[in-house]
Amino acid sequence: MSVMSHPSLFVFLGLSIGAVAGYLLRKQFIEGHQRNIQAQSKQIIENAIVEADQLKKEALLQSKEEAYHIKQAHEKELKAEREELKSEERQLGRKRETLKKEWDSLDRKTRDLQNAEKKLRDSEAEIGEKHKEVDNLIGKQRYEMARIAGISQEEAKKMLMDSLESEARMEAAKRLARIENEMKMEADRKAKNVIALAISRYAGDYVADKTVSMVPLPNDEMKGRIIGREGRNIRAIEAATGIDIIIDDTPEAVILSGFNPVRREIARLALLQLINDGRIHPGRIEEVVAKVTKELEVTIREAGEQATFDVGAHGVHLDLIKLLGRLRYRTSYGQNVLQHSLEVAFLCGIMAAELGLDVKMAKRAGLLHDIGKAVDHEVEGSHAIIGRDLAKKYGEPEEVIYAIGAHHEDQPPQSVLDVLVQSADALSGARPGARKEMLQSYVKRLEDLENIANACQGVEKSYAIQAGRDLRIIVDASKINDEAAILMSQDIAKSVEEKLTYPGQIRVTVIRETRAVEYAK
């Protein structure tokens, strides 16, 4: 069998030869690649060595530069420390020189003081000798005076002592009178300054309410609807509110009359709502009055809360707050009582600040001083005592309770706070225009003032001025001396207090004038 007859043998031989050739080629490629890798590794190592040398050189240079900078900084610090030490040395040198000069000056003063003490001892010795001489001369003179006057030394001494005592008493009385006058003037000046400052720093808006309220109507036909059939509507309104409704010839208006201001306000608001609504009958009237009453209670509470907020009085009992709100609808001599209470509170606070007292406590006492007027038409007694009892009932501080009870002399004042509340109340009530009074009673009070003054002996003329707040009295200087003028002013002031009723206070001034007249010819 020949070789050609076996094709698979050729294939095997070909594959073997190819495999050998591939192996050789692959081996040659791997060897070449390894040589390239070795060459690259060698190159990388050489580059790394070069780069390391460069980094080493750069690090060396940088370290040298940093060392140079550090050295420079240290040298600069050392230089600054040397300069500071030199400056301190110069200062110490100057201080040393100053101390040396002071020591030299003290040494000179010590020597001068020693010399002065020596001179003083010499002067004292010389004065002692002169005292002895003076005592001898006085003794001789006393002996001669006693011999000439025919009295003993003890009698002369007693006469001299009596004379000196009398002169000392006169001088002490004069000084006491002068000091008393100066103190009165100073106290009066300071009091006026405090009051004037309080008045100048407070200015309020004033509301003058009356015991009647007027409700406007859209037309006169509305009067008939308010009256209703056989007067049932007007009777229902009066029964529900307790206020009298006056329907007269006044065009397009009806008048509400009643002593209780809160009920009068309820009637006014209810009537306005009924007029605007148009439905006026007994059932609707009762419904509206009940609704308005609830709304007004809220308004009253809010007014009281606003008053305590404005004054800064915290922790006031809710019932007291409601009573404060009721004062919004209460008047005294035409002056709104809530506005008056706020004014008194602010005046008390200003004066307390000037006197260094508790401002919050003063404001609280001023705000609550007239709280009794909220219920004085329901409870018998003075509104000051009623207010005191209410404040005590609702846990107010003792200072506030007593100040409320003492602001109209129902109980004697005991503290400065009591006097402050009295003064602020008088300022608010006595301010011109704050309260209204009848012209006849005003003129009568002025006449009574002048009559009381004219009834005193020695009075030439008297004038009631400043709306009756100041009574000026001119006396006959030949009949009334200075001491009698002082007594007359006190007596007239006491008579005014006993015989007249007036708001605030009245100043009584007695004027005594001596004139000397001569003519040049």
C-alpha cells in the first residue's frame, strides 16, 4: 500500500507541521514581547530614577527655602522682642527718674513739714504766754468792773449768760423760721414740678355723657311703629330695658332717659337694630334686647381688659375687669369715669416715677380708685369704701386697697401712694373743662369764698380767681402783722373746708403790703 493511498496521513502530517510552525512563531512572538517588556521596564526604572533625583533636588530646595523663611521669621520676632525690651527699659528708666524726683520732692516736703512743726510749736508756746497775759488782763478787768458796778463776779456772769442766751434764742428762732420757709418753698417747688411734669406728659381724650341718649330716626313715621298698636311696642321696650322712651315733637328722634348708663346703652343699641331691621313687635324686641345685652357684656369686658392692658395692670380679677368696663358708661359731673380712671392711673405713674416709687403699683391704684362707682347705685355707702371692699374681695394688694379707701378722706392717708392717688384724682377732676357744673352753683361758690374771707377783721378786699381754685385776700398792713397774716390764711382755709363742698383744692393767699411814699420837690 503506497503513501498516496492514504490521504489522512497527509492531513496529519500537514497539521503537525502547522502546529510546530505555530508553536515556533508563538514562541518567537512571546520572546520578542518579553524583550519589549524588559526594555520598557528598564526605561521606566531609569525615568523613575531621574524623576526621583529631580524630586529629591526640589524637596531639598524647598526645605532650604522653608528653613530660610523660618530663620527670617525668628530673626524678625527676636528683633521685635529686642525693640520691646528696649522700650520697656526706656519706660523703666523714665519711671526711675520720676520716682527719684518724687522722692526728692517728698524729702523736701518732709524737711519743710519738720520746719513748720517746729515753728508751730514755737507759735503755740508764744500763744500760750499771750493767753496767760489775756487771762490776767480779763481778771483785772472783771475785778475793776465788779468794783465799779458794785456787783459780784457771779452776778455779772449770770447777767452776761442771760443776755447771750436771749440773743441765741432770737438768732435760733430767726434761723429756724428761715430754714422752715426755705424748706416749704423747696418742697412746694418740687411738688409743683412733679405735678406740672405729670400734667405736661399726659393728655387724654374726654367724653361728656349725659343721663339721656338720643336715637335718630329715618323719618317721623317710625315713631308710630315704635309706639305700636295701643302702645304695646314701647311698653315692651321699656319693660325689657328698664329705660323710659320719650317721644315728643323732636323731629326724627326719640329720647332714652334712665339713670343706669348700661341699661340706657342697651336700649339705644336695641332700638337702632330694630329700626334698621324694620320688624318691631314684642317678640322681636325681647329677642334683640337679649342679643344686645350679651354683645354689650362682651364689649364691657373688652373695655376693662383694654384699660388694664393700657395701664400695665396684670392679674386683675375678671369681675373687677367687668366692673372697670362698666365705668365706660358711667359719668361724674359730665366726666367719663373710665377715662378719668385711666388719666388718674397715668398721672399716678408719672408722679411715682419722679418720686422713685413703685410705678406699677401706683398705676394699679389709680386705675381702680373709682371702681366703687360701677355699683354705687346698687350698694349703699361712699364709692371709696365700696371700691375698697370690692378690691379686698377680689384679692388686690393691701397698698391698693387702702389707697382706694383713702382717696376721698373716708379713711386717713398712711402712705405716699395714698397721697398720690388723692393728688392725681384732684388733678383730673379739677382740670378746667374736665367736669361740668351749673353756672348758678359756680357763681354761688365764688360768692361764698369771698364772703368767708371778708368776714375776717382787717380784710380790705378779697378775690376768688382761677375758677375758684385760688382765693386772694388783701389785708390792712396797719392792723395785721406778718404773724397774724399767717394765722388768718390758716383760719380761712379751715373755714372753707368746713363750710363749702368743692372738687380738688383751693389755695388761700393773704397779701400784706407796706408802702412808703415820699415826694421829691
